[in-house]
Amino acid sequence: MRERGIQQQRRQQQQQTSAAPFCRPLHWNKTFYAFTGHKDPEEELEVARQIEPILGLWLDKNIATATKKLNDSVPLRDELDCLKSTLCQQLELLDVRWHRSWGVSHRCSQLHSLSRFAQQNSHALQNMKGCTLIFTDHTGMNAAGQVMLGTVDVHYQWTKLLERLPSYYNLHSQVSLLEERISYLLGDVQLIYDEDLQSILMLEDYYTMLKGFHQRVSVHRPLFHPRSLKGLQMILDNDCSAPKLFESGQFSIPTKCDPIVLQWFIVTHAEKARKNLKRKEELKVEEEKLIRDCTVKFGLYKLYKESGVSSEQMVKCCQRLFEEHVTELQGTHLCVSHFYSVLQDGDLCIPWDWKK
């Protein structure tokens, strides 16, 4: 019986081994590509890495196209500015923004749609006074209390949102109260919602996160001395599994983080967090100065960066750019990004680590 059991186990192991997937990557001999004429993917990848455009040559090649697109977009840009200014004044909005990088024509269409909607729903729009309005993929209110209109949603969904805005304002007040209570329990650390570090977070979801986190930390005695963490910033994250510290100085804390682990992590990283926050402010000041200097030197109409580019990367880019003698940039819209591109409205995108 024992031998029969052993044999059965061996047969099962053999079956599992034979059924296991072949996980080793397949590499063909170089002669295969020479004989068949197929392209070697490894060689293509290496060539792509080596052939990266040089800034001056890329500008020479693309400046004419960018200039034509920019000139063609001027009437639409003027129309966009006029529409935005008119709607902000008419609806008493603080600002109108876009969460995605839509072109000028798309933005004009969205503002025209809002203008038509305002004419048909003037009463409901009274609830939007003093708000920041964001065009995005979702309709609702985000964690920062900003009103979001989904560009793929119909006007009926916009109407339902506006009717519910008073209840959203009430929920946002409860969110602020929870933030204050958590801050008090955690030594006056500031809870923030940062669009550059976090994905879109709906107000209802943020309230649920805060409520659960508050219940978790409030059952313990205060984890920190009062005001001992004043000046520090913390972000709650539903997705991360362990606390971490961003280079920009903010703590990212899981909503289900154990209070003792939270206490230990913040205590051991508080000094570094303060240094990172101070460095962030210094970089911001330096970044703004370099943007002004480069704009003046090269006669740029506008110099800006994509959200994925850090202040440190922007500073390094502008420092190198300021040392160059580039005459092609006069009157252009220059965007610092991670790649070279000419946008549909004529903006020039260059990588922050461009090559000379």
C-alpha cells in the first residue's frame, strides 16, 4: 500500500511537471535573422536607444510645422480665452480647468456645451458660485471640493450633479472636520489631496477613507505629542500596502496602516520629510525664476511643463537651456515633457533631459 501511494505521488508530480508552462524566454540565434530576413528585435531596440534626437537638429526639422500649427490655432486660442473669461464671470466661478491634455478645439467645444447648458439650466447653476470647475472623464465632486463635469456625460447627468451640490458641500464640510480630527491625533500633521501625486479621488470615496482611518487611529492614545508634526504633510492611499515618503516630502500612508507601524515610520522619517519639503519650496522658487529668465531670453510666448515632470527635472532642463543659443524658439509655446513631439495646436514638447 505504501509503495502504491509513493508511485501515485510520483505520477502526479510528473503530470504537474509536464503541464507546467515553458517560462524561459525564447532567443533565436543571430543566423536565423540573417537567413530569414526577419528583423532582430534586440538590435532594433538598441538602435532606437542610440538614435535619440539632438535638440538643435530636432528643432530645425520641426519648427516650421510647429509654427504653422500655432498660427492656425491662434483664432481658436483667442476664442477659448474669451469663452472661459465670459463663463467665469457669468457663472461666478473661481476657475475653469481641464484634467486631460485636450486640444484647443476640444476645449472650445466643451465650453460651448457648458454655455448652452447654462442658458437652459440657469437656476441649477446658482449652486456653482465660487467653485472651481474641472472638465474630466467623471461627473461629481473630487476630494478637493472641485466640481467635475464628465465630457462624455449628457446634460441630464450634469443637471443631477448640480441639484445634489448642496449635499456635496455638506459632505465636504464633514471631510474637513475629519481631517482636523485626524490631524489633532497625529501631532497636527496636515492631510492633503495632491492631484500631482494621486489619481482622481471622488469626494464620497475620500470620506469613506477618512472615516475608516479615523476609527483606526482614534482607538489608541494619541500617537504623537500635540503639534510635534506641525508643518509636515500626509496623503492617505487606498492602494499602497506600506507607508512611504515621497521625494517632495509628503508621507503616503495606507488607509489600513497599523497605528504602531505608522508611529514608527513617521518618527524615523520626520526629519527627512522636513528637509524634503524645504528643498521642494526652494526648487519651486528656483523653477519659477528660471522659467521667467528662459521666457525672456528666447522670446517664448509660453514655457510650461507636463504634470509628470518634477520641479527638480524642470530646473535642470531650464538651467541647461538657458546656457544655449537657440534662435528658433521665438514666439513659441514650449512644453517640457519626457519626449519630443509637436502637439496639434503647435506646442513644442522636448524631454527634460534633452541631448546637445
